[in-house]
Amino acid sequence: MGIVDSLAPNFKHTVTSRGIKYHYYFAAPSAGKPTILFVHGFPSLAVDWWPQIAHFKEKGYGLVVPDQLGYGGTDKPTEKAAYVQSLIAKDLVDIIDHEKITDALAVGHDWGSKTTSVLANLHADRFVGFGFLAVGYLPPAASWGLEHLKETSIKHLGRETFGYWHFFTAPDAPGVIKAHTDSCIDILYAKDTRLWLSNVCPTGAIRYFVESDTRTPRVPFIPDELFKLYQEEFNKYGLDHQLNYYRQAISELAAEDDKNIPLEKHTIQKPVFFGGASRDLVCVEAGQEAQTRQYCPNLTLASFDTTHWVAAEAPKQVNEALEKWIQEVVIA
């Protein structure tokens, strides 16, 4: 039985308070165990967490693992305003309310880390801890402007890191991705991560790679079964809905959303876990750690010798580190 078929019986649907239908994996906790809300990022799916689902379900932990807004079996609004992070955070709270979950932890990766950050800002009372993988805690009021991102990365790293945002927020990006799906998947999951330095980080580079149908071997730690799911999503939608995370981030919508978070809620007092990816060339570990440390006084750190896809590349190490943190810090 494949990964998707083995997980399918535990998937459910619910409609949130703003009328959004979410598709999510659910497993009830055993007595005395908390429930972990795993929040994926771009361009992942709920099933990407399958190594974590297998590990923590066996140990009796509850699990809520949604296809995020715009992904998989969850609704796919077309307007970027629907993807404002406070709205998505409330959607996830609605799901755990629907399942009557009390002791919950949220663990995010990539854009899921931003959603987890907003859960910590606005709904800290609903969670006993917050975990971040590859991308650390992202405080409110951060500027997401394209030029600001470029200037900041050059200042701190001596190179551009977020040049791919120009392509992802371009009006023609979905059409380009849909027409050159294989190349897009290849570069996002390139086995040789050094390619990100030349083909993702600089402005214009990923567009050239994708439009020219350049191919490169993919990482070996993601099963072919999941790559087939990605292929279906990319071919069908060109990532149009998923790219709304980037579109809203550089708009006034995100700026206003962050302004509505009170200053006293910027610092996270609950236990926080950050698992850095030492070979992530975009979300550089040192910078992610420094920012998380600044706002999270009750912080547990771990470093993994992986690329950006840390939970898939080092599942045993990630699962053990998360469980240790839960047992020794959160529950204790």
C-alpha cells in the first residue's frame, strides 16, 4: 500500500467559520498525549508530513495535518485577500475546535512557519508550544517588499536570496509553471542544492531555468509517489492558488494584517522549538535562528544537516528532536 492510500482513511473535511472547506488528516490523541498540528509550506501537501504522522501516531499523539489553503483537497480561492495569514490561522483554530482539541502544539515549515507565528501571536492560549522547521519565527511588521528583501539579504549575506519572489509574484508565473512543470519541480527539489545559488536566489534566474526547460536530478528522499502528486497539482493549476501566499505577502494586505497584532504579542512566551537546516541556501539557518532567539525566550534549538526540506530529509532526527522537546520542555 502506498503512502497516500495508507493515510486516506484518516482524512476528513470541515468548513471553517469563514466558509472555507479544509481537507485534513486527523488522529485522536491517546490519554495524556497532546495533539500536533503540522502546517506545511510551499509547494507541499499534508501528505508530505507522512514520516511525522507515522512516528507520532504510533506514540499516541493526536494529529491534525491539513492541506493548507489553496492546496490538495482544501478550497482554492482565487483572490489573494483570502490568504492573509490571520485568516488562515483562524481557519486552523476552527479545525482544532471542531475536533475538540485542548492540548495542541503547532509545528510549521516554510510558509507554515509564518502561519505558526501568527497562531503564536493571536491564539497563544490555544496552544502549549510552537515549533518551526527551516524557517524560524517570523515576527509581525516585517517588510516583505521585493526590494527590501533584496537589500536585506545582500547586507547580511553578501548575496541575493529571494530573487525567485519576483517570478512567483509575476502575473504570468502560473502559465509558465504549467507549461514547464518538470523543470519547475526539478529546481525546487534539486538534488544539487548549490543550484539554488545560481538558479533560484538571483532575480530572473528561476524564470530562465524553468522557461528553458532545463532539467536536473531531484532529491532522493521524496518518494516518486509524492512527486506524481506534485505533478498533478502543477499541471492542473500552475500553482496559481499557492502563489497567493507570495502575492499577499508583498501587498498592503500583509502589512495591515501585521499592524493589527499588538506589540506585546510579538514576543512568544510559550515553549518554542527551532530546527534549522544547515544546508538551506535561501532560509539561512544563522539568520533564522537569530530572529527566533530575539523573540522567543523559552527556546530549544536543534540543527540538522539538511537542505530546506528538513522533515523529509532527516525524518528520524527531526521526529526524535521534536519528541524530546515535547516530553522534556512542553509537557514537563
